[in-house]
Amino acid sequence: MTLQDEEAQMEAVPAPAIEEEAPPAKAMTIGALCKALEVEFPDISISKIRYLEDQKLLAPRRTPGGYRLYSPGDVARLRTILRLQRDEFLPLRVIRQELASGRTEPDVAAPAGGGDVVG
């Protein structure tokens, strides 16, 4: 069984229901993260996420078994990275510098879908 298969099995196990008004955001596995982002970023893949980690752009926490767990902050950082790549055509070296200088997801807004309006 591969690591991806094991992560997929972990995702398939339903979480126990918690009776709170606003439960804290849960950490996501790499497979769940990939699925959550594929609508906005159709070319996202597990290998791309791992590559960005190898390039020191992401640092998810690990379970004792070695599985990656992505916090909401990690997800926001990944969205920022992917938007900078897609929308501003920035290389990873420049993205790393932007993130180090404090650039965050709100600074890189999702496209409104309208483009430039002339009139």
C-alpha cells in the first residue's frame, strides 16, 4: 500500500461529531488539501504540494507516523503561493522572498472574474 492510499483511507474515516457552535478548523491531509484546491487550481497535485514543501515554501506538521497535516494557515499560504505563480507568473525564488517579507493571502486576492472593464 502506498502513502497516498493510506492517506486516502485516513480521509475516508468520518470524524466524530462535535457539538460546538464553532469548532476549530481541522488539519487536512495532503489528499484532502489537493481536493479542496482543485476547483480553483485545476493543475494542483499531491506531487506539486510535496515539491513546494521540498522547496521550503510549506512546512506542514507531521503525525508520529509521518503523515503531513496542513493547518488553515498552511492552506492560506499554499493558496497565496499558487495565486502568485498563476496570476503574477512569479518564480518560486521570488515567491519565497514575498512570503518572507510578509505578503499574505489577503494581499493576493482571488480574481473577481471580470477582468478590466473599459467604459
